[in-house]
Amino acid sequence: MRKKWTVFSVFLLTFLFGVGTWFFADGVREQIWSSSIRTITENTHQGANALNLQLVSDFEVLEKIWENIGETYNSNDLLSWYKETDPSIMLYFTEDLKLQDKNNDEAVKDFLSKTTMEFGMIDSHINSMSGEKVFNIFVRGALADGMEAYLVKEYHTKEIADQFTLSFYNNAGFSYLVNRNGEIMVRYAHKNSNKTNNTLFEMISGQGNDEIIIEKFKKSIYNLRTGWAKFNYEDDKFLFCYEPLWGDSDWLLVSIVPESVITGQTAQLLRWTLLFVGLVAVIILIIVAIFYVNKMRENELHTKELEEALEIADQANQAKGRFLMDMSHDVRTPLNAILGMVEVAKKNPDKEKIDDCLKKIEVSGLELLSLVSNVLDMSQIEQGKLILKEETISLSKLFEDTVELIRHRAQDLGLILKYTPAKLEHNWVTGDPLRIRQIMLNIISNAVKYTPSGGTVTLNLTEVKGSEEGTGCYRFYCKDTGIGINPEFQKRMFLPFERERNTTASKISGIGAGLTITKNLLDLMTGTIHVESQPDQGALFTIEFHFKIEEDPRQEEALDMDSDCVLQSSYDQKRVLLVEDNEINMEIMEELLSMTGVQIEKAVDGQEAVQLVQSKPSGYYNLIFMDIQMPVMDGYEATRQIRKMNRSDTEKLPIFAVSANALAEDVKNALDSGMNGHIPKPVDFDSIGKVLKQCFQ
């Protein structure tokens, strides 16, 4: 009887697994499809925004020209003046045709003679003079002599297509710029782009598509809405995502992607997911069979194994969700370097090679951290919340450490990195070492990125006469033999997310925030930055710092990795409570602390930490390192409860936050909760050592 029940249970579980798998697969397909639509829609939105920024910027240029010349130039002056400006900008008079430029486009003349608009866009057409396909924007204005005219900027559709149209899914998808009537204004030179179609709607007509849906699609395009639709086209189904440009135009960016490409990715992901889930299910069935055969004698052990298997399946689903998220090129590059160097180190027994791998892993990790920090710094700068620290630092040591961070990267790129160790009359100053290093790294990294192999980057740090007594003036020079910077771009190079067109075309990574952050940090430090450069002649950046001069603090007691024995003999009678819920972070902190000789006790959340302190006699713990984000009770609340204990030792017990929440407001929150200080993650030995020295000596 029991055997029949076991067989029935197996069949029942198999059936339930099959039904669950079917629902699971269907849910995954829906989720991936929705995620794909969101991804394509977001990319289309970003592409439209990129073109919007270009058009809005050009409209501002035309309006600025009118502001500068409208009240001071008459029609004859303007005719000679505008020919010396941007050759893509033309002048069209509204009344006096004798003043009209003979090179003016007839189609533009015809449009402007009929319009009453003060500014706007002119649809793509063949230029009557050049024979090229173009489109235009225009701004109307009046001159000092009362003559009205239009400033018209011309765009070549091929150049716009190369810059702003998109491709998706290994170049299987493509995009068009269309007007509200569906007419194709800019066509991307793509293999799937049908050059015989003049309108977007010709693609879907006569393809077996529902006429009602086509009409709704046409209406959405005409009303300049954002959305998506799916239509048959050339023996496949295609996803059409559309996004309007800026409000005063009647153009849209339309992205077109074959459904078969999206479903192909879905099928591949499902195959691997279902294979993994199937293996897990087989394990579960085996566990269940053993459970019945052995008359439930090992119930607790098998239950635990089942929970672990279910947890693995849940983690697999979460990993799948994370896999579907878009990761930018700048994140993937250092991450690939880290993982690749780990693999090389594992398979190479040579100590020198392993050391080299570890160094490159460190550099890539810092690069990844720098990218995240740049995004956070930009947010803090925009909100006015960036706060500078004040520490006594050695400028020459900081300069050499910064050079060392970038030296290997320069060598790998085939560059010559020249620098002279800084010999400063006043070496010790008060400043924020993290931000000073960040400024230098931003400038040096740009020089390395934009200097071709075989080039030279020269660095120097000198001291000049300070402007005030007790203040030192220091100049940091970075000179390279790279591609140089256009004078026009130098005027806007410190604006957020600005990148020069030729550097963008070179596919050099970066979000365009480094120079903006550098300029804002220097403003906070009352420093300055100056650049001298010409295209193809390299660049020279000169940064000037002003710091309060400090006395040499003497470093006989400085903490370093070679003084473990001194630390152990100094701190072996001290007891530290380490509060951390993450096992790896706990292990890292425990390893670092063990080098100092202190006695270590651990808690996995804030509530356990409070209970440990409460249960121990007065003065039992000499120091607490407290994580912030933890289950059950966070670090802030745990600190407040420890401070509220009716004991004299807990009022003065040093408590330091060790947290990945590293913004200025996070430091303030830690101090407000009663903590003595804040150590940001990733943590290093020097940070731990400074706290121990501060608390125990």
C-alpha cells in the first residue's frame, strides 16, 4: 500500500511540476517580452533626447545670433557678416528679394514664404543647389533697419542618421525619423531598412495587419504620442516603438525590431532556466522517494536539503532577473577585467603573475568604484550636499600614490608616463585626500585615455608663493601628446556630461562627468583649473590648490602592514565588537582586525549587538564597529539603544559606522545617532588602524 502511495506521489509531483513549469515558462516569456519593450522604448527615448539636445542647442545658437545682431546690424551689414559664420547657417530675407543669396535653397524659400511661424523645422527634401537630402531649422528676426529675415541651419540627413538613429539586438533592429504623417525624414542605412518605402505606413499596408489597429497606430503617430505596436512585415512580426521629439516639432523617432529576435533570446534563456529547474526537480523527487522509503527516519535532514534546493531555485530566478537588466559598457569593462584576472590568477602558479593579476584587479575595482562614485558625486553636487573633509596630509606622498594608481594602466596602453617626485617646502597641509586624489586622477585618466599608444604623459607638482600667510599655493601640471581639444569645446568642457564629438566617435568610454566633478571640487577648495590645447597637439592642464600649511606630524607611530607585531603587543588587551550581517564583509573585517592583535567578538544584527553589550559587565567592550543596513535592527537604532543604557561605560564607548552608505548625509546620520565616526566601504587596513590609534592611544 505504501509503495503504491509512493508511486502515486511521484506521479502527482511530476504532474504538478509539469503544470508549474508551463506556468513558469509562460510567466518568463511575458516578463521577458515586457522587459524587451521597456528596454527598446527607453533606448528610443534616449535617442530622441539626444537629437532633442542637438536641436535645442542649435535653436539657442540661432536665437543668440539674433540677440547679438538684431539691433545693431542692417540688412547690408548682415549679408557680409553671416557668410563668415557657420557655413551651414543661411540667411533668407522675407521681402527684399534683391538681397536674397543666390545659393539659397528653393524649397526653403517656398516654405518660408508661406509660413507664419517664428521658428520651427522644415521637413527633409532635396537641396536645389547641392542635390543632397537635407532638412532645416529656422528662427525669424528683425534687423535694425526694420528688414525681417530668417536664419536657417541646414542638416544633412545622412550625418543625422549616423549620429542619432539606433540599432538593436545585434543590429537586427533599426530606426527612422518620421513626421506626423508617417513620411520618412531620415533613413538609417540598415540591411532591414526598405529604401522603397517613403512612409512608415507603407511597411504595414497589405501585410495582413488589422486595419483598425493600423488606424490607431496612424492616429498615435499623428498626435505625436509615445507608445508601441506590433505588425506583420515581410514574413515576420515587427515591434514598432515610437517617441516624439521636442514639443514644437512634428517629428518622431521610431525603432523597429523583429519579434523573432526577441523570442529567440527568450527561448534560449528558457532552455537554460528550465534545464536548471529540471535538475533541481529531479533532486527534489529523489529526496522525496528516499523520504518515503526510509519511513521518514531522516525527516529533518531531508527537509533541510529540500529548503536548500528551493532556495537555489529562488536564487536562480533572481539571477535571471538581474541577467535581464541592461549593464552599460563602462560597468562591464572593469568587471570583465576583474573576473578575467581572477581566472588567470587561479590557473597560473607564478607568484609574480599572481601579484600582477591582483594589482590589475585592484585597479579595475577602483575604476568600477570611481564610476559609481562619479554618479553619486554628480547627484551630491547638484543638490549642494557635497562636504569636504579636513585631514593633515602629505601632498608629495598623495601625488606619488596617485601616479602609482595610473602607472600600470599607462604602461598597458603603451604610453610613457614621466613624473618627478614632488619636493615641497611645505609638504604637510590640511585638505580632503580623497577629493584631491580624485581631481588628479580625473585629469591624468583623461590624458591617458586620449593619448595614442607611443605618446607621453608628463606630470609635475610644485609649490609657489602663497597668497596669504600660513597658506601654501600648489600647482599640479598634466601635459600629454594626445589628440588635443578644440577651442570651441574648451568653452563647455566643464559642463555636465559634455563630450567632444571626435572623442565620442573614437568610442572611448566615460559618462562625461569627470571634468564637471573636478571643476566643482576645485570651486569648493577655492582652487582653479586652466587648459591649453589645440587639435592634434596635446593638452596641458594646470590646477592650482590653496591649502593651510601644517607642521610635520611625525610618523614614528604610523600604522602599516609591516608593524603587525607592534600592533599586536599594543592592542592584545583590547576587545572589539564587530557587528555585520554580510558574511564576506564580516570575514574581511575580522581578517583586518586580527592583524592588530585585538580580541574580536561578533554580532550579525543590531539587536544581537544590543543584547551582547547589555549582558556584559561595564567596560567589557573597548570599541564597536557597526554596520548600518542590517535585518531585525539597523545600526542607527542599535547605537541609540546602547547610548540609552543606564551605564557610564556605554555613554563614552567608541562606536564607528562601517557602511556602504558613504554620502555626506550618511555620515551626518551616523553622528546624529550617537556614533563617533564613519568608515566607508570598501574598507582598508589604514582606515581600521587610524580608528584603533584614535581610540586606544
